[in-house]
Amino acid sequence: MSDIFDLLITGGTVIDPGSGTNQKLDIGITADRIAAIRSNIPPVSARKALNVEGCIITPGLIDFHVHSYWGVNPYGFNADRICLASGVTTTMDAGSSGPTNFLGFRKLVYEQSRTRMLAFVAMAQHGVLNDPGELENLRFADPEGAAQAVAENRDVAIGIKLRMHKKSVGENSRAALRLAVKTGEACRAPLMVHVGDTAISMEEIVESLRAGDVVTHCYTPQQPSILDKNGRLLDAVRKARERGVIFDVGHAGGHFDFNLVRRAMSDGLLPDIISSDLHGRLKQPGFGVVGDLPTVMTKFLALGLSLERIIAACTSSPAGAVGFQDRLGRLEIGREADIAVLQILDDPVTLRDSLGAEKLHRQRIAAKWTIRAGEVFEGSC
Ligand SMILES: [Zn+2]
């Protein structure tokens, strides 16, 4: 008996860096699972068919750095709508919850959202704060509690978050970094560190990190930079990357500089992970210079990064960084049907960075459809 699928995605090209696939293939979905990936599945074998000719089919995009603890954290916003309109099926919240209120994140955000919303847990008790900063007073650090929250919630809590700008940690950068590395060790999970406007040197930061820890805002124009004063990639950064420290974009309003990215990439520092850092304090319409994850991906297309590499930086790479490569970031029969249907539109677009520089590009990446656990959501393009 031939298969009857609930949904068939047909006519598109699958680009799935995690499995090394780049070819025309159809995908059959039954209930919330991928049931078939092969060429020429007849549309009559499905209850519903989505013709996506001319589109690229990728694993559901993973936005590795957002702030989704809305109604509780000052940076939080309801990220579901923008995610499902932009190909994003999984987000990683960057420290909006701490050990005191992680359970609320689990109950109110993870369990209530259509997008799969995972979280790095802040070492600070209540998660990241705006003013005063969350670790200006180190008495607010709860390393044991943070490690315990991760250890007891491995399905949702994927690592530890530490912001290291002066506004967050005051004079406590060095002490907080030491504590956070120990916290990551205690729960055997990656530590994500915010750099930018940080009181200690980039060398000290990256040399303190373990393989698998993450530097977010890696292309920030703020100090200390990954580049030296002559605009060359710091040796310490190159060495850290070689031993497995992960570099994540974390665009946000203030952490993207076209010139700096170009120089760093030409010196060998390609982004391991491309993320938006969308948050609720980006007050400009349409989230300002960030836009959405496909817009950030388009910036790397304009900077000459290959499409496959860009897709890997939003699928297999972030999944692997948190040890979820067995369930996320790759198209495979039996996995949850999380899929992005993207278009490369021949639609000239003016891209902006955090310093006001503009770059005109002849194409843009946009989401046509987002499929989350078999359910279809219309994209914004
Ligand atoms: Zn952030």
C-alpha cells in the first residue's frame, strides 16, 4: 500500500547542510512528523500539497539569540508571530530567565508558544535586567541555582548566559566570568557570553572560555573588538575558534558593523551561528536594523557568504552547539516536521548596519512558508 501523507511539500530544492543535501526533493509529512524525503512523490498521495517550485526547502530555522520571556523580562516580547512568519521554528532565549523564574519561562513561554522556545538560563537570579544591571551586585548571582535549573530541565534549558557589558556587571566582569565558566562546567552545558562594552580584554574573555562556549555579538563595533587596532583578527580569537569556541552574530540594534564583518571574514572568522537578538526594547518599527532572521541572513549573502553556509549557521550549527543535533536542524524521516520554505527574491534591498552604513543588494532571502510540527504558517514575503 502506498503512503498517504497529510501534507506534501513538492517542487522545491532541499538545502540541508546537516545531511549534505542540495537537490530537488519532495517531503511527505504525516501528523507532526517527516514521513518521506524523496524525488517525485505524486501529489495524489497526499491530502494536501504545497507546491513550492522555485523555493528552497531547509530545516526550520533556529534563531539562536532572542528574548522571548514576554510579560516578565524587560527585554521580552511575544516572538511567536515574527518567528512563524520568517521560517523560524526554534528560538534560544538568551538569559531572560534566571534560576528564580525559569519555571515561569517553561510554563508560560515554552509550553504556550507554537515556536519551540528554548532558553539559556542567566546566572543572575532573575535573568537579564535593564537598569540596574543584573550583576552590578554579585550577590544577585546564583551559580548553583542556574546549574540546577539547567540540569533539571535538559529539554528546555540548554546553557548558561552571562552578559558582560558594564551596564550588566559593573566592575564585576572578571569575577562574573569565572563564576559563569564554573557554572557551565557544573551543569555540563555551554556558556553564552555577551561581549561589547566590556571592561576586560577580548583576549581574556576568549581564553577563559571552553570549547563549545559561545561568544555572542562577535561582530560588535563596541570595545573590546575581535579585531586589533590595525583591523586584523586577534590571534587569541583565531586560536579560540580553532579549539572550538563558537562565534555567534547576535545582531540586535548595536552589534553589526559591515566593515568589521568584512574584515573579520576575510581574516578567517566566518560566523558559526547567525542570530538576530530580537528583543522588546528595539523600539523602531519592524525591529529597526535587525528586521528578522532572513534579513540578517541576507546581509551575509551580500557580504559574499555562500547560501549553504548561511543556512548551516541557522540550522545544523546552532542545533549542534546545544547538543540537539539528534532532533533539530536537519531534515530526517521520523523527526518533527519543522521546515522553512525560503525564497531568494530578485528584489533589490537596502541593508543597514548598527553604525548607519547602507549596503544595496540585488537579492533578499524571505520566508514563503514556515512548517512547525506539520502545521503550515504563511511567510511574510
Ligand atoms: Zn540579547
